[in-house]
Amino acid sequence: MTQPRPVFYVSDGTGITAETIGHSMLTQFGDMPFDTHRIAFVDSVGRAQQAADRIREAGERAGLRPIVINTVLDGNLSAVLAGSGALILDVFAPFIAPLEQELGVASQPRVGRAHGLVDFAAYERRIEATNYALSHDDGMDVNYDEADLILVGVSRSGKTPTCLYMALHYGVAAANYPLTEEDLEGAELPKRLRPHRRKLFGLTIDPVRLAQIRQQRRPGSRYAEPDQCRREVAAAELLFRNAGLSSLNTTHTSIEEIASKVLSTLGIHRHLF
């Protein structure tokens, strides 16, 4: 088996930006193995040196040159990191100079600005949306008048994590409705959902994968039986077709992709920041 190459996401803040961009780049290299680590809050020479030592040691153990996805703003700290011998990929460097030239002003680097509370109103919307998603999870509250959207699907098809992701990242009031056996028998929209037809989006999943997920949650139960999962998924997909609902199979789709597809299909335009 090929030795995984050490990869470090290094930041003077949370490391979220470095990890997000770095992960996106690494996925372009197929099944090549990587051993990834995040080193956050590298905001002093001492911490930069500790990070450099850790990176160097990882490279020596692996017998491979480490890769560093770097969002540290201080050039002196980045120079310390470069002493590790790693390939340093500075996320911001290629863009700052052209932007300064185009905008006619110098950048003003400040640690943590990308993920700080610079817009309190937007932050409050995200918190309110998260509370909404939690209170309207799995049909606990079926008053959907204030919902921006409602995800519909069988249990464990990905509704809850997708709702929470959209709430946290986009401030969307997302509710979800779990289809019960009674709902599925009729092959038509449950009565309580019909007034909100324009807000609905269906999630489905491969029955084999669904059985695996349910088996972890309730081992040996009828709920997790493969035949039960096949019946529920087939009935849910028939319901979606009969109701004319847009739907998505979540089996091999990330939460980020699901959220993007849902928002785009329903015409909900929100920015990540």
C-alpha cells in the first residue's frame, strides 16, 4: 500500500479556510492517500516553530515531503514554516497583490476576520435558523408557515444534518418531515404538507445503505431489515413522483452538495458569508 503523504492545514486562525480549500484541492488527485492534520492559531514565532518541527518530523516518519496549505498572514511566520522543508502552498498570496493593484488600496491583514462576527445580524439569523431546524426536526413541530423549505423522506435519509447545515451556513429556516408507514401507504402527500407544496424537496437513498445506517442505530430491528428499507424507499419515491416533487438520492452525495442542490432547485438564494 502506498505511504500516505503528510498534509497540514496551517492557519493563524481557526484553520477552516485552509482545510476547506486544501480538501478541495486534494480531491482532484483521485485515490492518492493523504494523512491530513490541522494546526490552528499559529500566531507567534514560538507556535510557528512548533508547527514547523511537527511538520518536519511527520515528513521524516513518512519518508515523503509534507505539503502545507497555509493561510498564515504574517510573512515572518510563514518563513518559519518554510523551514520545515515542506511544500508550502500559500492560499492568499496569489490573489492579494493583483487585488491591491486593481482596488488601489493596500490589504489590511487581520487574523480571524474571515470567520469573525463582522455581521451580527447575519449571525443572529443563523442562530435563529438553527433553533428553528432543531425545533422542527423529525416532525416535532408541524407548523411550517415560517419555513423556507421542508425536506421530506424516510427516516435516516439525511434530512436532519442537511437542515442543520443550511441553518448554520446560510441562515435558512429548514424543517424536515419523516415519512411514516401510514404516509407511505397512500402514495400521496400527507395532508399537513399539502399547503406547503412549493417548499418541499424529497430525499431518497439506496436501500442497502439505508439498512446499514439503521442497523447501526437499532441493531436487529424490523426498522433496519433490508426488505423494510426497500419497501419504504420505493414507496417514498413513488410518492415524490405522484406529487411532482423534486428529489435527490443522498447515497453518494455530501451534505454540502445536497444543500446546494436543494437551495438551487427551490430558488432560495443565500450567501455563505
